[in-house]
Amino acid sequence: MPATVPQTEAQRADALASAPASVVVEGVSKSFRLPHQQYQTLKERALHPLKSSTYETLPALRDVSFDVRSGEFFGIVGRNGSGKSTLLKCLAGIYDVDPGGGRIGLGGRLSPFIELGVGFNPDLTARDNVTINAIMLGLTRREAHRRFDRIVAFAELEDFVDLKLKNYSSGMAVRLAFSVAIQVDADIILVDEVLAVGDVSFQEKCFEQFRRLKEEGRTVLFVTHDMALVERFCDRAMLLHHGEMLEIGDPATVAERYFALNFDAETGAAPAEAGGQPARVVRAWWEDEAGRRVHRLDHGQACVASVELEFGEHAEDPTVVLRLMNDVGALVFGTSTAGTPTGRFAPGESGTVRVSFDFRLPPGRYALGVTVSDDGDEEAAWERREGLAPITVQGSPRGLPAMPHELEVVHGEPVRTGGRTQ
Ligand SMILES: Nc1ncnc2c1ncn2[C@@H]1O[C@H](COP(=O)(O)OP(=O)(O)O)[C@@H](O)[C@H]1O
Ligand SMILES: [Mg+2]
């Protein structure tokens, strides 16, 4: 087993800098061949005699190079379809890289937890699957039997060990697979999006395991969409986009770039609808007190939430409602221009709504929602959007939001107020 890695941040960084590489990826490309649609009619076949056997090449990874140090906790992020799972599958040897498409070097035994189904046989019981997997991952039969209880207990599936895996819910199967992956003594552990499936208490257990794996000096490649986890656990991270590596480095920088990409995609110009929408959101963003665009704020920091709108028809004092939602989609703050004259907008004209405030809500992830309507009638809204301009608020809250209030202590019986019967 690798030497224990020291745990203060500075010591860890020093130790990792001089640690040998555990995963080396050099110029790796991987493409998939997708057969073209078969040409059905005789005429088409006559016109395109060769087409029925052609295929399209979809590049899933393009010339990706990086290395991961022994003992490093390394994050891999990117939008759906950016090539994260393909990369892990290449590392695990499930896919071959393209001929002449680079080289992969691994300095230790690998334990992949890629996705549901890989490595599990649905027609076998959980007991058999765990044993087979553990043996495949390098344990002896005796070790596998010894670990079995621990694996099953961690997954909280003691009562279901003799059930066939096809009768498991996806959440149960994920727990089992993750449990196998982290309970065997692999040097390099690949983790793909596990935590999205489990419930909160199982996630907490996984986090404990992440801390243990870090302390034990295991090398972990961790695919996730959750930038808070990247910043919490990863020593470094990289960002994939359309199969290319866009960024590699410290987690905060990579998270920032990831948000910027998503931000452009989610809030970039919406496609103009046929016939012209009366109003639409063009983009939404956050600024700090100096007017710089940010994807991250400190708790209590002064900021401006901005939404740019474009009108497709004449609008007279349109009403704009701006909502702030937390990471579970609950409304935590809202404001509206109702009652304030917003002026007249001609077709093609744009305008920006800006809400300035000090961000006094607790640290976490937030996003904006916007409704634009003629007269505040939400039912007949011209435009309604959610999930705009996601932002991370960091820091420890110094007290909860300052809500104007009165505090008193009253002795004796509770005083009745209101609700008096006649
Ligand atoms: N087995 C496959 N056959 C064909 N295309 C695939 C296969 N696996 C993945 N792809 C394609 O490769 C691209 C990258 O996919 P994937 O690695 O799963 O992305 P991610 O895990 O980042 O969401 C996508 O366009 C996906 O459709
Ligand atoms: Mg994936």
C-alpha cells in the first residue's frame, strides 16, 4: 500500500509534487463509429450504392494528456457527453484507445467503479456478484469472503444479499458497486458519478470513505458534476469539453471555468422563436462590487444580479419578477418591478434588470429565475426561465439572514393576541 500522505494542505501539496505519477495519459484519442442510417428504397440504394455500409466517426476524446500523482485526489468535470466516462473506461481497459491514439500507463492496481452494469451480472445474486468482483479486482477467494460482510454492511444491503441483482433498484446497485470498489485494496480508484444516486446519509458515508482514501494515500479519479465536492476533496481537477481537455489545475480555477461554460450554455441567446416571442431572456449574470462578472461570491459580499431581456413586440411598462432559488429549487428571495414604471420598449429593443444587494443568505449554490409579463399576470407570462446564472456562495455564515424582528420574554401565561371569538 502507498505511504500515508500527510494531511495538512501544504504538506499534502509538497508530498504530491514529489510523488511518482500513478496514471499517465499521453495524447489519448477515442472515437466511436456510428453506422449511417440504412437506405431503404431501391432508388436510394441505386443512387447511393456504397452508403449503406458507411459510418460516422464520433470523436469522444481528442488528444487528451495529463498525469495523476500517486496519492492524488483528482477531479474530472465536464458537461454531459464531454467524454468523462469514456476516459475512465479507457483507463479501465473497457475500451481500447484509437489505433495510434495515444498511450495510457498505470502504476498500480485499478479498481473501477464506472457505472451501473459494468462488472455486474444481473442474473446472479448480490453475494455472487460481490465475490466475483472482489476476485476480479485482485482479492483472493478467501479475502473476498472475509471482506464480503464489510462490503455488504457498508452498502446497507445485509437483508438483500441473496436477491438477484436484476431485482435491485438502481440506488441499491450503485451502493453495492461503490462499496466493492472502495473496500478492495486497489491503488487507483475510479469513481464515476456515484453520489448522484444515493440518499444524503449514504453520501455522507461516501465522503467519510473519500477522507479515508485520501489519508491512506490512494489515487482517486473522481468524476462529478458537483463543483462543491471538487473543491472539498480534490487536489487538482481537469475540465473536459467535447472530448478535449480545456483546463487542468487547482479545483477553484477548474470549477470557475466549468461554471463559465455552463453559464454560456444556459443563459446564452435563446433561439428566437418563430413569430417572435414578446420578450425573452438574452443572458443573466452576476457582478461583484467592482462590476466584474463572477460565478462565485463570499457570504455577505455586495453583488448585482443582472438579467438582459430582449423584446419582440411593443411593451409598455412590462413587469419583471426576479427570483433567487437555492440548490434544491426552493425560493429564498424574490423581487418585482410591479408598480414601478419600467418604460416603453420597441420590438428588437433590449433592457437589463439589475438587482443590487449584499448576499446574506447561507453559503451554497443558487440560481436565478425570471418571469417577464405584460402586467404582472404570471399565467400569461411572456417569458419564464429558471436555473439562470448559477452561483456558488462560499464562507461560513456569520449568523443567519438579518431579518428585522422583535424579541421579548413574557412571564406567566402566553398572551393571546388576535383570533378572538365574538
Ligand atoms: N459506446 C458508445 N458508442 C457510441 N457513442 C458513445 C459510446 N459511449 C459514449 N459515446 C458518445 O461519446 C461521447 C462522450 O460520452 P461519455 O464519455 O459518456 O460522456 P460523459 O460521461 O462526459 O457524459 C458522447 O457523445 C456519447 O454519446
Ligand atoms: Mg458519464
